[in-house]
Amino acid sequence: MPLYGALILFTIFAANVVLGAMSNAAFLSDVGEMLVLWGVAVLFVIVVLKKEADARK
């Protein structure tokens, strides 16, 4: 489930970057972008740690 959350957040970030580059209509501020990317990183780390724990069992 956290992997889907990371994918959704990254999609939001990518859409913001594309909109900002194409039509200067970005909907996230700099701080918003940072928080979205931080959320992606945290969720991805959770997924990796869960996979490692499952592999050790």
C-alpha cells in the first residue's frame, strides 16, 4: 500500500513539473514540491524496509 501512495505522490509532483514547464501553471509552491518529494521518499523507504523484513523471514 505505501508503494501506491509513493506512486500517487510522485505522479502529483510530475504533473506539477510538466504544467510548470509547459504553461507556467504549476499548482504547488516550492515548499509544496519539497513536501511531496519528502513524502515519496519516506513511503519508498517504508516499502524497502518491509521487503527486507519479509526476505529475512
